[in-house]
Amino acid sequence: MAVQMPFTGLLFMHRLVRISTSSQRHLSSMGILLKYAKETRTFSTASVKCNEDKGDNADSSATQLTFRQALLSRRRRPLSPLERLSNLLPQDTLSPDGMKLREQNHQDPEEVPIIQELGSQDVSGHETIPKEADSETHHASVASRETNASDTQFNEAFHEDKSLSSPTLPGESLLAFGELLVAEYRKKGRVEFRKMFELQTGTRLQSSWGTIQHDDIVGQPAGCFLKTSRGVLILVRRASLEDYVLYMKRGPAIAYPKDAGAMLMMMDVTEGDCVLESGSGSGAMSLFLSRAVGCRGSVLSVEVREDHHRRAVLNYKRWRTSWSLRRGEEWPDNVQFHNSDLCTASLLLGAQGFHAVALDLINPHLVLPTVIPRLHPGAVCAVYLANITQVIDLLEGLRCLALPLLCERIIEVPMRDWVVAPALQKDGRYCARKSPILDEDQREDGISVEADTEMTKEKHPAFGCIPYIARPHPEQMSHTAFLVKLRKCAR
């Protein structure tokens, strides 16, 4: 019996050695955990030393250690089977990793459980929250930081977009109150809505596609798209002189821009000229002449009707006000409006001469004896007449009066709008050009009908692959006026 007991003990120790040898792989995997425990213990020791350097008394330190031991006794981490076996084995039979694990447990077996389960204490001596309990707070703080970062990026992008939309070109300015603007909505290449309005405080733009507050338009660049209350994009831009004369308040009919441009070319008006206009009307031709003669020129506009005279003056002033806000400089005040009859206005004309004359009257041949003597030789008198019978009366008057005038041209200025757009199928896809069907001998490139069909599915087909349809616009401007060009000659 005395011999059997040592032999049994040796056999048990041999088995334990085999188990320890086979468990070296598991011990090596625990090296990471041991390293983390060592770093955590170092951090805890450093915090204790920091408290000692700050001069904490011994009583507070003892209280902290007592509190830690009490927590340890209640929540001590259970040993793993490997740690239990390593504690039973003799020291000479342990591997280096096993020796390292035993030394760590004997030196400070309480540090790792305290750090892992209860958390460490901060420098001030207060207990910190464990990792498990602080996971939700940690995730919340990370989410808040990510939100703040995203908000910062959005603000930077917003300011960058504003810097891109801010005036960067010389002479560029943003929309301001008092300017005349045009809002238009296009659908399938056709203008469904167009309106000229003045930008005012606390007002809104009304349309069948929704409303836009004027305060939202101020500060935007010209030619921008803004969403209405119904989510429709409407183009907002500054009104040109052509837009203004077409949409301003009228008394009589205006000289349309296409006719006004032809008359300016007939009269060859340039900067610095002195021009006479008879028949101010609503002021459309007066504005075109004012821009043509510039700051050094002048325009004398005579109107026989008082209501037409007032309307022309108001339209002229309104355009000048909007222009000063748009460009930061005044439109030249070079038009003098007079309410009188040109047939009896010899004193008004005086002895001044004119480089050109523009007449928009029902009976222009009645004022020619008063006007032609003050027209420079070789200059042109352009007459705007609504119907052909007025043209006949004018030519008959010239024959009877025997004035030194030569009728050079009688023209009508037609204008035809065209619709030119890519050909689309009913489902909205582009049509494709159909190549001719060639014989097998003539096919060199191997182009097939299937290739044309696949081409229509592309969003942006290659250049020259899409056919276009061109036809006259269904809404055409009909006849406006006849233009008669009379040139003064010497006889």
C-alpha cells in the first residue's frame, strides 16, 4: 500500500503534465488577455499614484481600498478550469506561459476583475461607470459626435453653395426689391405661364402652379429656378427691355420689338443723335430710341392725347427706376415728352435739326410739312402704319405735297416661331435614326436594326443618333404693321 500510493500520485501528475502540454496553445491565446490586464493594472496603479501625489490623506486611501475589497468579495470573478489546473501543478512542470499566468494571479489577483467588472476610479476618487453599464451612453455620445460632424459638413457645403451662387463676376448683382422680374413656367417646350412683376416686400407671386414669396426671391441670382407652394419649378429672371414693352401697362397699341428694331436700322440711329418721335403712345418706341441715342443724344417725343402722354411718362420712369436698381447706375434721362399737336408745334421744334424722325400716326402725311424741313438732308423718316390703306394715303399725300422725299421701301416684318425638338416615342424614349437596309454584300460595318432599338434606351445617346422634328409653332404673331422708309433728298 505504501508503494502503490506514490505510484498513483506519479501517474496523476503525469496526466496533468500531458494536459498542461496540450493546453499550451490555449495558454498562448490568453497572452492577449494577460497583456490587456497588465495595461489595465498599470493604468489603475498610475491613478493611485496620482492621488498620492496630490496629497490625499491615508484615511481616504484606506476607505477606497476597503470599498474595492468589499466589491471584490461580492463580485469576484470565478477561475477558469485552466487556471485551477495550473495552481495544482508543481512549479517545475509548468510551461513559461503557465508560470506567467501564476505570477500574475499571485501578484494582484484582484486588479483584473475590478477593472473588468466594476471599473476604475478617477483621479478625484469617485468611482467610474463600468464598460457594460456605459455602453448605451458611449453609443449615444458617438452618435451625437457623428450628428455634429454631419451637421458641420452640411453647413460647410451650404456655405460653399452660397459662395458659388454669390456674385463673383464683375458687375454681377443679386435680385433686390424694386426690380422688374419675369417668372415663367415651360412645359414640353411651350410657355405655359409668363408674368412680369415688381419685387416688393411682403408680397407673393400668384400663379395656377402655386405661389412664391417675394422675400424668398430677394438675394437670389438672376435666372434661378424656385419652387412654388405646389412644388413646381418656375424660372425667375430680370425683365429685358423687350419683356418690359410687351408686358407693361398700355394705352394704345405699341410698336412691337421686331418693328422697332427694323425702324432703328432704317433710321440708322446711333449714340449722340437727336431724334424726333411723333406719337408717344405707351412709350415703347421712346424707350428703344432712348437706349439707341445714349447719354449724349436726345429724343423729343410729342403726343396729342393727354392720357397717352401720361401713360408714356409713367412707363418711362418705371423702367428707369428698375434699371438703376439693377445696374447701380441711372438710365439716361434723354427723352422729353410733350403733350401737343405736331401739326401746330412749329415753336416747339424751333430751329433744331434732327438726325432721324419716327412717326406713328393715323395720318402721318398731315405732319410731314412741319417735320421734313427740320430733318437733315439724306436722313430717314420711318413711318409705322397698321394697314395698307394708310400706306396708300401716305403715298398720295407725298405726290400732292411735292416734298423732297424718296420712298425707298415698304416692308412688313414677319416673325415665325419654330419648334425644334428631339423626336420622342409615346413612352418618352428617344427615337433612333433608321439606317437603310442593305444587302449582305453591302453591309460593311455590321449595323443591325437591333442596335438602333438599343440606342433609344440610353439616357444620353451619342451625337447625331437622334432625329429632330422641326415645325412652325402653333402660336404665331400675326400682322403688326407696315414700315415705310422715306429719305430726304435735295432737289
